[in-house]
Amino acid sequence: MIITIGRQFCSGGSEIGRKLSERLGIPYYDKNISEFAAKNRGLSEKYVREVEETPTGSFLYSMAVFPYGDFVGDNMVPSGIAIAADQTKFILEKAAEGPCIFVGRCADSILEERKDVLNVFIYASAANRLKRAMERYGLSEKEAMKSIRRTDKQRESYYNMNSRKKWGIKESYNIMLDSGTLGIDGVVDILEKIYKDKTK
């Protein structure tokens, strides 16, 4: 089974993916997806992260915001679209190798034709996420709230532009879990049990 994790900012989705990977002994892909695209295109990881936070579904929009071109196959396209193509290729190749966990990057949409994928969304209350952002990044309450709102909006826009589904609604996922109520380890426990039950 392959697990994809979508998440609200500061809900602990990346930490959950990493801990679940350790428990199950299967690969975990998150920032290394971006690293692959950056290396493949000879771009900085910072630039790739900026592209990831911007909707790239529109060719003209991508050309306006990220005008530097690159090749996908024989076609010259804006680097925003080239990076998305690289990340799609990476996700498909790693999924073909066997069980693994993907965090973000529209992996659930990319793998939607497969029947062996569990699509998860992690969320938490505003209070829980605010506390986590302040502790994790050393932000003031005002800065943390601004960062949460901005990042969630970026993720929602990117997902909705590059997927046939809608970000953060129950119809787009198999299971949605509240990490604030359940705790990080509680969510990992639930997903570990589901994985083991499904792969018996």
C-alpha cells in the first residue's frame, strides 16, 4: 500500500509521515521530492519551493510568474511546469518501486488511477496549529497566524489548480484525522493499524 498525506500547515503532517515511515519500514518522500526537481533542473531548492507554493496549472500564469524556460521532452515550457513534471515523474517512479509514503505535492491526484493508495488528510484546530507554529518556528502569535493563513491558502490554491479534487474536503480523501485531538503519535497509531490490516 502507498500512503499520501495532505495537511494543513502546522498540523504535523510531515512529522506523522516520518514517524509512520519508521514504524512501517517503508520509504518516506517529502522535501526530497523538491530536491530531486531542483537537482534535475539545476535550480536552487529555494526557487523550487517558491514554484511549489504557486499554482502552475495555467501555462500563461506560470510563464508570467516563472518565465525561465526548460525542456520537458522536446518541448520548451516555463520552469514551473517543468518542475511539476519532474515531481510527477518522481512520484510515479517511487510508487512503482513499492510501498511508500508521500507528503503533499498532489501525490494523491497523481496516483489516483491506482487502487492500492490510502489518501489521508491531517488537520487540527487553529489553537493547536498556532501553538505549534509559535513553538516550532519561534514566531509571535501574530506572525504565526499570518504564516498559517498564507501557507494554507498557497497549498489550497496549488492543489485545486493541479488536481481534479478540492483541498481539505472529505470527498477528496479516504480518511481525515485531527492531530490536535488525537496527538501526533495517536494519528501514527491509527494509520499503522490501517496499513497493517490492509496488507495482511
